[in-house]
Amino acid sequence: MFYHALKSLAVALAFGAASVSAQQSSTSLVSRRLTEYLMPVATETHEFARVPDTNFVLLTQMSNSQLIKIELDATTEEPIAFQAFPMGKDNSSMLHGVWPSTVHPGKMWLSLQADNKLILVDPGYDLSTKPTIIQTIDIPVLGNGPHCVFEIGNRVWAGLKVASEQTGKYYVFSADISNSTNHHLYPCLNSPVFIKEEPTTGLIYVTQDTDSSIMRINATSGATKQMHIPPSVGNNAVGMITGSGALSGVWFTLAGNATGGTGTFGHIGANGKFQFFKLKHPLLGTNAGLLHIADASTDAGGPALWLLSTSLLSTNSPDALIRVTFDAGIKSVAGEEYISMLTQNAMVHRVLPLDKTVLVSELHTFTLAQLTYNNTIAGHWLPAEAVTNNTVYTQAG
Ligand SMILES: *[C@@H]1O[C@H](CO)[C@@H](O)[C@H](O)[C@H]1NC(C)=O
Ligand SMILES: *[C@@H]1O[C@H](CO)[C@@H](O)[C@H](O)[C@H]1NC(C)=O
Ligand SMILES: *[C@@H]1O[C@H](CO)[C@@H](O)[C@H](O)[C@H]1NC(C)=O
Ligand SMILES: *[C@@H]1O[C@H](CO)[C@@H](O)[C@H](O)[C@H]1NC(C)=O
Ligand SMILES: *[C@@H]1O[C@H](CO)[C@@H](O)[C@H](O)[C@H]1NC(C)=O
Ligand SMILES: *[C@@H]1O[C@H](CO)[C@@H](O)[C@H](O)[C@H]1NC(C)=O
């Protein structure tokens, strides 16, 4: 009886395999590769940026104020070596932001949150060369604790993360790079993170995480305006980029709160109005806590964005890298592709597309994850191999 059952199962399997191959209905497996690279042990692996036109990536580790210079393989973009350099007064200087300068090509802006300074460094020609400081900008009185640092036109900008010792308020800082006594402090909400320019109007937009609002600055007139995120769509505005072409405007993400995220990101174009987009996948998308964002557009695949969902604020949100595409008018999300990170609860922090791979930093596990893919048509992953092997395996036992 038992033998008979086994035998019919084997027959059924053989038939199954045969009929599958006859109908050619098998589906090739989708292939993507994630690799993790261990950085020095630190509790806060933070911001990172590529030094333009080089094979170096600079990564900040805030908990011990170390700058990690990482060398990438010139062909594969795989991290192959690193060297750590202490930055700031001591190991509690809280090295935080890092951003490439275009006014000074090859040089990089860094923020020292606890030293209350921005510095422009020459990262050095090779891996072992110590970065040298070219310019130091002290954050003026009232300002406290520079977080992310950016360069827009001839000015350097930083969101000041810590409440002012004098006023208890928060500020956005901006200074002329060639004359930093020409500086401004714009009062804002708690607390400014990303600062980006809307390309059509030249207006500056600032995400403020805890108070869940976006501040608009007219840098010519100095006028500012708060745009509160409607709680019905989500909260905690963090990541922001300037989009160009079909994605023209600024794009930002909502990271959610301790109960999770809402899988929502938004756009502000030349008309200055919010437009929100929501992920639909029930397991990985609708509760995504979207912390960061990057352009994923390609000539072949059209406009697209990378979104990074993190467990930083809530373990109800997955650590995942998400690629979204849009309908023709950029009115709604057309395609969603999910890549779960290898280590869940890693509190993924930032996403950085390189030329053909994508890097993700993991705040909590001092790791850089690298996504390698081979998409001849953007977003259409090549299968590992076609399903051409019709071998019928012999039955066990
Ligand atoms: C910082 O430096 C002090 C003194 O050298 C040392 O005791 C401490 O362990 C260091 N802390 C970190 C986080 O590296
Ligand atoms: C630098 O900026 C300050 C403050 O705006 C201004 O008074 C000064 O004239 C500027 N210096 C130069 C050389 O432009
Ligand atoms: C910014 O302010 C200037 C000076 O008041 C004004 O001319 C300009 O139109 C404003 N820009 C925008 C986009 O509103
Ligand atoms: C968390 O965010 C959700 C979605 O915006 C909101 O409904 C909820 O009230 C928030 N919870 C807290 C504790 O603020
Ligand atoms: C992508 O796949 C094609 C076809 O298998 C191959 O020729 C090409 O070398 C691959 N490119 C990369 C970057 O792996
Ligand atoms: C099919 O797979 C079997 C088992 O792995 C292997 O022995 C065989 O060489 C494969 N055939 C082809 C044509 O790849």
C-alpha cells in the first residue's frame, strides 16, 4: 500500500516534470545578489557619500567620530579595503554628515555635531592618506549640532539637530562658502535633517523629522513657511532629494513612528504643493518606514526611485530596499520591487546608487550592504539561468 502510494507519487512527479517542459510554463528564478561588508565596530554607522570621480566612499561613524575611507574595486565596485581616521577634537566630536563639494571639486564637507563645526576636507589621493582640513566653519551662536551637510550653489547648508542652548529653538544654517561670515540661521521646527533645492523655483525645502513638517525657504527674501505633513498620510519627514527630468522637484520620505511606517513618500514640484504616493505591498510596503531615497532612473527604464525602509523607528517596519516606477504622468506608482535586506533589524540608514550597484548602510550592525544586479532593462532582473534543465531526479529511497 505504502509502496504503491510512493510509486504513484513518483509517476505523478515524472508526469508533472514532463508536462511542465512540454508547455514551457516554468518561470526562471529572479536573481539578485546582496553582500554585506563589515566596517569597524561602532554603534552608529551613519552617512556616506562617494568622492566624485574616484573609487572612494567616505562613511561616518558617529559614536566614536571616525571617518571610514573605503576603496571600491574599479570594475566591480565591491568594497575591497578601508582605513579609519579620527575626526574632530576627540572621539566624542560626533562626526555626522558627509557631502561632496562641487565648488571645490574632489573635496568633501563633513559635520562635527558635538564640536558645532563644518569642515571641508581633502580626502587624500590614496587609501592611507589622512584627510586634511581645508576650511572650518564654526556654527554661530544660537546654532547647535550640525546634522546632515549639503552644498547648494555657492552656499553650504546644515540642519542643526540640537536645541539651541540660548533659545531652546532649532535652526537651519547656511553660509557663503567663500565668505562664511555671510551666514544665516533660519528658525525651524524639531529637527531639520535634509535640505534640498527645488530646481524650477530655486526654493529650498527642509525636512524636519520629529515635528513632521517641511520648511520652505526663499533664500533671496529670507521668507520661510511650514508645510505640515497631514497625519492621515504618515509622519516623520526625513530623506529628501532633488529630482530632475520627469522627476523634477523635491522628493521626500516619511519614516513613521514607534508603531511603524505608512509606506508613504511625497513630491513637491514648482507649484509648491504636496503630492503623496503610497506603496501597496501588504507585507513589506504598507508598513514601510521610509527613511531615505535616491534616484533610480535609467534611460531604458525611465523615471524610478530607490526607497529605503528601516526598522530604526519601529521593528514593525522591514529593513528593505524598494524600487518604484511611475505611470506616464508621474501621478501614481506603477511598479514596486522589494529587496529584503539580509539582516533584519539592522536599522538601515542610507542608500547610495553607484554606477552599477547600490550601497545601503546599516546603522546598527556596522555593515555596508551592496546590491549587485544585471538589468538589461532597468528593473527587469536577469534570471540566474534559464529553465532549460529538464533532468528528472530519481526518487529518494
Ligand atoms: C574615547 O576615548 C577615551 C579616552 O581615550 C576612551 O577611554 C574611550 O573608550 C573612547 N570611546 C570610544 C567610543 O571610542
Ligand atoms: C562677507 O560677508 C559679510 C557679511 O555679509 C560682509 O559684511 C562682507 O563685506 C563680506 N566680505 C567680502 C569680502 O565680500
Ligand atoms: C523669493 O523672493 C524674492 C524676493 O522677494 C522674489 O522676487 C521671488 O519671486 C521669490 N521666489 C519665489 C519662487 O517665490
Ligand atoms: C503613528 O503614526 C500613525 C500614522 O500617521 C498615527 O496614526 C499614530 O497616531 C501615530 N502614533 C503616535 C504614538 O504618534
Ligand atoms: C550581464 O549579463 C550579460 C548576459 O548574461 C553578460 O554578458 C554581462 O557581462 C553581464 N553584466 C554584468 C555587469 O554582470
Ligand atoms: C542538469 O542538472 C543536473 C543536476 O544538477 C546536472 O547533473 C546536469 O549536468 C544538468 N544538465 C545540464 C544540461 O545543464
